[in-house]
Amino acid sequence: MVNDDDVISPTPRTGVWFIGARGSVATTATVGALALLRGLAPTTGLVSELPQVARAGLPPLDGIVVGGHDVGGSMVERAEDLAATGVLPVATVAAVRDDLAAVDARVRPGTDGAADRATVDRLADDIRTFRAEHGLDRVVVVDVSSTEPPVPEADDVASLAELDALLDAGAAPVPASSLYAYAAFDAGCPLVAFTPSTGPNTPALVELAKKCHVPWAGRDGKTGETLLKTTLAPMFATRALEVRSWSAFNILGGGDGRTLADPAAAASKTATKAMAVEAILGYPVEGPVRIDHVADMGDWKTAWDHVTFEGFLGTRMRMQVTWEGCDSALAAPLVLDLARLLARAHERGEEGAVAALGFFFKEPLGSTEHALADQWTALTRWCATLGAHADAP
């Protein structure tokens, strides 16, 4: 990760602009990138460092420059809080503290959700200024902000012309995540929609991405329990076992847990978590999906899945699985992976939703495939194609 922006380097320079830059995921990703630069950490968890993916010809980790939008807080304080709860190594945070403070100084004020032209212009100008000031080859915007409630009205805006007129009038019925997506595309930047919020997934913004010739990927990063589901559900399907119910219970703390304690905000998350099993099996499956906030858990989460299924001659059986993990440590490497992969896709001239990146998401927009193994095959084939282009004379 580049820190001295006054030094001209032959290393390709890629900006990663976080929406929610001072949150746990963005802070963990930034600390990780800084630690990798200093040789303080291995590349464990980075899919982009696996040979099958790295062959795509990805921009280097040591050329990453981080900035972002947020509405308050401090990356340094967040990192120290994460270290105090065992999420980040204390010694690592101490070693990169000054570099992290320099990144924090690049974070610009976000939006309170005012859906008007002045807001999207300001957000887009922040990104353009970041790219110009740091001499970046390209910038990838990564939305890791708090989950929003669903906004069905956003889908009623059927065209970019209609959205532009509403923004000019200061009355666009779109949430903050969609304003950030508009700003990213308008600035000519690829976008990672890592949350289940509306973001770029509206007719008008899909049109804008095409108009601006930029790729994007989403939606809702697949880091824990859904990762497990998309691995196990194909097992039942390919063994001709009928799943009767699949109940999922999640408890977590931290800022994400507090946000999801609001039923309206949780509705987006539970919808993306629930869709995978039915999509893989091909039939509806009974069972609730619950997310409950337990403040004492901090940045850690536990998921318990209870599955009932039917075998030969109608014999009833069940499976129970418990997943315990650290949300930020699971998500942070993935957002760095996605930033590098989208930067490469942008370099190659791809635009719109990149189906091959469905491997990383609960709701793989641009694709109908949910089974993890099949998603992995699609990802690695796409990377091989990108690599062939990189190797061509």
C-alpha cells in the first residue's frame, strides 16, 4: 500500500474509496493492507492471492491508496477498539498507527441522505479529487456502510433521465447508498456493493453504469453463514435428499448488530440470506432466518443452522451446524479482493454487473448461480480470460 504520495513509483496505483471508511470492515481492510506492505502479515484470507485468481493480472497490493466517505468517527480509534476486543493484533495496530492516521485524513464527510444534485456532485468531486491528488490509475468505490431499510420507491424511477430530473428538483426517492453509487459511476469509477442496501441496483443506476462504461459487483458480501449454506445446499441436491426445513439463527454485536436490531434494516439482510437455499434446491424450504443483536459479542458473530431432510423411504434426518467468526476479519480481505478484480475488469473495458464476481455475494447480481463451487468455477474461468489478455502481445 502506497503511503508517500510525493514519490513517483512505477507500481500501478489503485485507489480504494470506502463508503463507511471509519467502520469496522473498512478499518480492518486498511490496517491489513498497511500490515501487508510492511511485511507484518501473511495473505491468508485473500482470494486474489490464490494462483487461480491472481493469474488475472491484478493490480498489486502495494499500489493501493485508501480514502473514503464517512459521517464521523476516527479510523485510528476504531482500529484501537478492534484491537482491544481481539479482532486486530495490538502490535500491528501500533506499528501502522501513523500510516492509518494519514489515511484517516483523506476521509471526506459523507451524506445525510439529501437526495439532490448538489449532494451527488459533491460526492463525485471528492472521488475525482482523490484520484487526481494521488496520481491514481483508477479508483474503485467500495460500499461497506451500515445496512439501510429497503426502498421500493427507488425501482419506480425507471430511467436515468427521470432520476436526473428528480435530483435536479431535490426530490429523488433513493437512499444514501444509491447517491454514493451515482457519484461513483459519474466519477467513472467501478463500485462494489458489499451491503444489502439498494445501492446501484435500480433501473436508473444500471443505465448510468452502462453510460459511464464502468463495471460493478454486488450484492451483500458472503462471509459466514450464507457461505456455509451455499456450500452445503448443493450436497443435498446432488444426493437427491429432500430438504424439509432450514432454520438459521444469527447473533452478533458491533455496529452491524446495532443496525440490524432495527427490523426495517434487517429486512434487507434476511432477504439476501434466505434466497440461496431455495435458488440452489429449486423449491421453497420452510424455516425462519433471524438476526439478533447481542452487544456483548462485539465484532464477533455466531450462526446456528438447523436442517431437517428426508432420505430413502421417507426416513427423516437432521443436521445442525454452528459457525463462529469475526465479521470484519472475514469481510476485510474480500473487499480488497473485489477492489483489485474490479480494477482489472475496468482496465479491460467491462461494464455493468460482473456476473463472475457472484462468488463473493449473497445476492449475485448479474447471475442466477448460488452454489459456491459453481461460482468458483465461473470466477476462475473469468480470471483465466483476463490473464490471457494480460499476457497477449
